[in-house]
Amino acid sequence: MPEIVSGAPLSQARLNGAQQAAVEYPGEPLLVIAGAGSGKTLTIAHRVARLMAQGVDPDRILLLTFSRRAAEDMVRRAARLLKHSLPSIPGVLPWAGTFHGVGARLLRLYAARIGLEPGFTIHDREDAADLLDLARQERGLADGKRRFPRKHTCLAIYSAMMNTGAPLARVLQDAFPWCAAWETELTGLFLAYTDAKAAQGVLDYDDLLLYWAQMMDDGALAGEVGARFEHVLVDEYQDTNALQGRILFGLKPDGRGLTVVGDDAQSIYAFRGARVRNILEFPQRFDPPAKVMLLEQNFRSTQPILAAANGVMSLAAERYSKALWSDRPSDERPRLVTVQDEVAQAQCVIQEILAHREGGMTLRAQAVLFRSAQHSALLEMELIRHNIPFVKYGGLRFLDAAHVKDVLAVLRWAENPRDRVAGLRVLKLLPGVGHQTAVRPLDCVVARADVAGGLQDQPPPSRGQAAWGRFLALMTALRCATAIWPRDISLVVAWYAVHLGRLYDDAPARQADLDQLTQIAAVHPSRRQFLTELTLDPPAAISGESGAPARDEDYLTLSTIHSAKGQEWRAVYLLNAVDGCLPSDMATGRQDEIEEERRLLYVAMTRARDHLQIVVPQRFFVTHQAARGDRHVYAGRTRFIPESLLGLFDVVAWPPAPVADAPPDPGTGAVVADMRARIRSLLERGGA
Ligand code: ATP
Ligand code: MG
């Protein structure tokens, strides 16, 4: 097997001394803990390439990343390195992906051994909430007389319990105190939900980790699965939760073969059960303790951007040990731009984006970041008006659009006839079938575990007999075990086209989305694989809003800060740097929540390579205020950039003329309200 020796092409790839040492460190467990942009991800990519160059079978390398997109990037990087040095080694890594994606694959492989049906289907968060809702209705908890938590809150509570392993009472007390009175009912509901999943052969996202972790508690199985992988490498380790920790230590109990990298200052997923303790306590979990390596040079950002980001973190309640420096000098400090309102914010950002593009910077090199998905709504309208193509990450996605979910539900039901959420959604698409009339046929299908067989015996609805007949023919065609892929999806889309016009006003736009879905389906080998991968981690091309531009086009990125993790752009614009948005007013309660919001600002700022612009609108238009009607409210600059840090920024107003602090002109309210209505209708088009 080819051996990489020091000085061979791989090590030429411009790593600095500390990075090189981390890549070449000969043993594990190994923890690389370092600040943003210090090359942690690059180091992992090099380490993977090096392992492959040393002859480790790629099939025996498990690479766990935060998103599928991140995994693809990393594999590409490793492949490039290998091509450079050892062109004969294929740069593929079959086991690179997210914890959830890899979990799903392993569970299918070991299903028979652990008592799981290999044909299970996976519910995304929306479907999981719907199934919880069915259970909630069956238990009389949704009668409207009492203010029982809504389905998404129920799911959030359930998910917090599963991911932290904490008892319900504690989860309620810590994170959902307003639901504490419902502890008994919630316990019953969660049991019913668990039973329903088992009966229907479905797993939700949390189950993928739970079952995998459970599998790792079985000594023999853990040994077997652990032995599959000679090396396990994890990026963004600071955002793993207790379950993910259990999985890793189950796979590699003595730490041999285990490499993790992360940054405690970028831990931003505590709200989903991630615990920064995982990374801080990592070394001591082993005897002898894991090797810890630090990287201190930031290669991404200019010195002034880094100084401002470090300034923000210097005010954190917790201390972070890393002193990052950059040797990329620049005269340009990050800009802190005050604008009158969100309309001006959108105009200001667009002007700046276009100016950069004029100067030769592609749209792809630029990104607009925000704390919550809805913060970009106004900007999106303006971008469309200016014909600036964009892709949005986080928030409403192509796959959440109702028509896409309809088509996927048909395929899911064909795949797993016991999936009641899918079945109910599909039946209700048919004319003459409502929630009540769907129950009997649904029961019948579930009992026979066969859609076409179960429906055949049912009387068609009195209105819509022809449609019922066509639906039966479709499900019969989809039933055959040797279903031909991707013919199945073409059949479903053709069938659905008839209903599309009846169900929605804007059928042509939706049809275009479905054509795109059909194309994506064609690259997957089977129906089951298509459904699994799409549910877990859709390819980047369709994570954005419907109508995402083609791959080769130049487009701007819009992203929540959470979804921007690990990425970088030459120019970054951060919207709504005001208290109430960042920190989010959902989180202004506890100190630890506030600290997580501060780290979010740090993550956002450290995405920028050359230009950073932070926008502070002075007032917001608030709608749906029952007591006081729609009105403007005044906002203050985020508390994370107090006076003492202003020297690190170029503080300007836009437009350059001084912004009047006068009370709002009543006429403006109507314009903005109108704009809001348009946005709402745009968003609702995709709503489930
Ligand atoms: P984050 O904390 O945001 O995940 P990271 O520590 O993973 O960041 P990388 O994304 O690996 O950092 O690297 C940041 C940028 O710096 C990338 O553009 C990378 O190519 C570049 N970089 C890293 N190391 C070097 C180096 N030694 N020489 C030149 N550029 C480098
Ligand atoms: Mg990284």
C-alpha cells in the first residue's frame, strides 16, 4: 500500500505547523479544539485523505458531519488532495454523512437483529407532529376547551426528553414551564405516540439516534458495529448531544480510531439538546486522556473582522481559552449600519450586494444571514424585484411545500401502508373524502398492510367515484414489490396533476417544482432510498425555497445563522442586529440562553472573509397586535455590541443623510402593511 511520508505531496498542501501536526498525529483518541476559521474542517479532510493514502479501506472510515452538504464538501476536499498525490485512489467515502443519515443506514442493515422491520419509513418533524396530533385527538386533548400544548410544542418537549435523556418533569420545568400542569397527560400522549410509531413501522428523527445508541449498549452488537469502522472522525463536535456522545463511545470505547474537532465558542444547538460538556469532557473520558491539540491562526477572516468577533466573545460570561489571530491585514473594519426600518435594510443590503458584484465578486461569494427564517421575508421580495437569484437555507423549504409533501406522501404510503399520517394526507386529497370519511379506509389498509388491497373493499365516496377509481389504479401500480424506479414518481406526478388545479390556484408553478422533484428522484437507485435520503437530508440543490436556481447559475445565499455553520463567504451581511431579534425575544429569559445567542452572533461574524456588514434597523412594523393594531415599534442595537465595542466597527447610517428619529409617517404604515400582505401570500403558497 502506498505510504505517505513527510514531505510527500499531501503534506505540501499549505498547512501550518499546528495543522500539520494534527493531521499527522499518529494515535487516537484525538481532540482538535480551536476557534472559527482555524482550519479544523480542513484538518479533518487532510486526515481522511492521509488515512486513505495509507491504505485504509474507505469503507472503514466513518465521517460524521453536521449536514450532508458539509459531508459532500469534505469528501470533495479529501478527493482533491488525493488526486493531487495519489490519482489511483478513488476519492469516495461511502460512510460520510450526518448522524441521522448514517443511523438510518445502520438501522436498516441491522434491523432484523434488533427487532426492527427493515422497511421502516422515516417521519420528518412535520409528519411526526401530525402523528402526535392524531394521538392527541384520540385522547381528547385537542377539544379546544383546554389550552393543551399544540402539536409542535408537544414534539419539541418529546424531542428534548429523548435527546437529553432527562425526565419529563425536568424538561418541563427547565424549558416549557407553561406546560408543567400537563405532565400526566403528556406522559400518556408520548406513550401513545410511541405505540403508534411501532404499530405503523415509522421512526422519527430522534428514533434514529435513540435506536442507534440503544444498539451500542448491547456489547456484542456494539463490538460488531464498532469493528466495521477502523476510523471515526467527527466535525463540529461541540454541537453533539448526549445520545450522539453515547453512540461514539459505544463505537470506540477506548477511543482508538476516534478523532473529533470542534469549537466550544460556536456551540449553538443547546436548544436541541446539544451539550458543550461533550467536547470539554472528551479528553477525560479515556484513560490515558485523549490528546488535545489547539489551532490558533484564523485563515478565513481579515484581522479587523476577527478583532470584532473576538471583541464580542470577550464579553461572554464564560471564558473561552483560544486566542485567535489572523495575518490578513485590511483597512476595512466591519460596518455597523443603522437604517430606518426593514425596508431600508433590504434596500441597503441589495445596493451593497450589487456594488460588490459590479466590483467582480460573484453572488455566490456573498451571503445574507439572519437569526430567524422569517427575518428575510422583505429582503426576498426585493431580491425578486431586482431579479437577483438566491437560495435560502433554513426555514421554509422546497420539501415543506404542500404539493411536494402530497406527492411524497403517496410514495411513502405505497412504501409503508401502515403509515397513517401519509395515508390520511393522501386520502384527503381525493374529492369527497374528509377527515371522518378517511378513517375507515385507512383502518382497512393498515389492517391488511396493503393500500390497493385495503381500498378495494371500500365503497367509493359518493362524490368523486371516478377519482377514487383512478386512485385505486395508481396504488395498484405502485404496489408491486419490484416497483420500477423512477417510473413510480412519474406515475404519481401524472396522477396528481389532475388534482393540482383543483387544490391550488397556482398550479403551473407547483407543477414546475414537481418536475424538479422527478429529476432529483431519477438519480436515486430505489424508492426507499429516495424517500429516506430526502427526509433526512435533502441535497443542497433543493434545500432552498421552491424555484431554486440551477446549479451553474450565480446566486446569492440567504441563510439562518444555524444553517450557516462551518461555511464562509467573501461578503456577509447580517440582518436585524437588534435586541428582540438577536438575542431572539424567544430567548431573553435565562442567562445560558442569552449566552447561546451571543455565540450565534460570533458564528455569524466569523463566516465573513473580507467584508462584514451588520445592519441595525431602528424600527419594526409589528402586525397582529390585537390590543393596539399594526404599528411601528422602536428597536435597540443588539446588547452584544455595546458602546465599548463600537471602536471595532465602522459605524455608519444609511442612507448617508442622518436618519430622522421622528415619529413614523402614517402613510408608510400602509405601504409596509401592503408589502407584508404580499409576503404572507407568497409564504402561504408553500405552507403545508
Ligand atoms: P469553522 O469553525 O467555521 O468550522 P474551521 O476551523 O473548520 O472553521 P476551515 O473551514 O477548515 O476552518 O478553514 C477556514 C478557511 O481557511 C478555509 O477557507 C480554508 O481553506 C482556509 N485555511 C485553513 N488552513 C489554511 C492554511 N494553512 N493556509 C491557507 N488557508 C487555510
Ligand atoms: Mg469547520
